[in-house]
Amino acid sequence: MNKQIKSKILLVGCGKMGSALLSGWLDQKIGGPNICVIEPQKSNLDTFLSHGVTLYNKLDDLELHYEPDLVLFAVKPQMMDEIIPAYKCFSGKSAFISIAAGKSITYFETKLGKHNAIIRAMPNTPAAVRRGITVACGNISVRKQVQETCIALLTAVGEVRWLDDENLIDAVTAISGSGPAYVFLLTETMLLAGMEAGLDRKLATELAVKTVAGSGEVLRQSSENISILRENVTSPGGTTEAALSVLMGKNGMQKLISKAVNKAIKRSKALDG
């Protein structure tokens, strides 16, 4: 399916997530000469040129009469107010996809026109290693072909789930969008605790990183309930049970993570405007 995509794609922004998407597309033989990228900071983007991708500094540099089938915005939500209005020139001609946290479909309809096909998607950083998961939703103007093309593009960097209820995207953002940072923080705190217990930094880092990565792979491959996996490591009266009595206590990890997720959801909602 991916190799059959012939859509002209305009990628606006090619930072970490934009680059991950672009790299995934090219690995799947999607695009190449059909992809144009607008990114003023071109460092480390030269490798894409060999695939036929065209790079531009700004919208005004595009060839006259250029009309993309899809415009994908991969810029920070704080930059949207400044960037988006100029792309109204493609209104009625292109479908629009945004991967910015917090910016609602209504926001883009207001800026670009309600009649346009607009998709809101939330990928996460494991997309860089093709292990991402993206959740997307669209307005009523998104037809089946546009939806299928969007899903194919996002599938190039991982799994994709489609939602009918946009109101759930803020929760998705807080869990999977921000989630990698929670895992990295857990790893960081584990290695620091190891150092406090007397391990040198190199060994503590290796133990923490390999443990988190290995446990993630077990999660990915296992069909067991997550609680069962935890219980399988926890011997009655053992060291793991002693540690979990702290992490699962009254003010333990569940309460802390729930509080963090709720704060992320509130921030996601606040970014819309």
C-alpha cells in the first residue's frame, strides 16, 4: 500500500519528529521527489536530498502554482499562530495534517477554513526507531482516501489508531505523547538510586537502561496482563515486594503518575487557542 502513495506531500517543519516521519517515509519508498520540506534550519537534512526531496527555507520559495495533496504541520504548537495563516493559500486544494500537541481541529478550521479536510495526529518519539504509536482523528471533510493515506504515512514510523472522538486526544497526548519522557525519567532515577547505593555511574546506567529496554520488549511480546507480569517478578517476602511496598503505597507511583497525566492534559487543552 505504501509504495502506491503518489500524493504530493508538503512537510512544514523538519525537526526531530518531522525528520523521523520523513525518514520513515523514505525507508518505505514513499514520496521522494513528491515530497517538499519547508525548514529554515537545514543542518543534518542534506541526506534527504539524495532521495529527491526538495528543501525550502520558507513558503514563498515554493515554485509558482505548486499545489500539494497533503500539508503536514510538524512545528511546535507555540509557533502555529505565526505560521499557519500563510497556508490558507492551499485552502480547498489540500488536506491538512497536524502533529502539534494541544491544537484542535477547530483551531485549524478557523485558520484555514472549515470546509478543508483536517486531521489531528499525535505521534511519539519512538517513531525515530519505527516503534512509535500515533493516534489520529479528522473532521467531517476527511474522506476515506485521505484517511487511508494519512494512516499509511503514519504507519511508516509505527502503529496507528484512529479515534472518532477528538476529546480523547488530550489524554492520548498525556499518555503516549509525553510518555517517553516518563520512561526516561524512571530510567534516570533508577541509575541515580544505583549510584547512591554504591554502583559507579557506568554500571548503574547500563543496569537501568538495559532493564527498562528489556522490560519494554517483554511487554511488547507478551500477551499476559501487565499486572501478571509484575506479579511474576514479585516473590512473597522478597526484595521486589519490599520495593513495591513503597512504589505502590498511598502516595506512590500510581497517584504520582495520575497527577502528572492530569496536569499534562490540562496543559494540552491550554495550548489550543
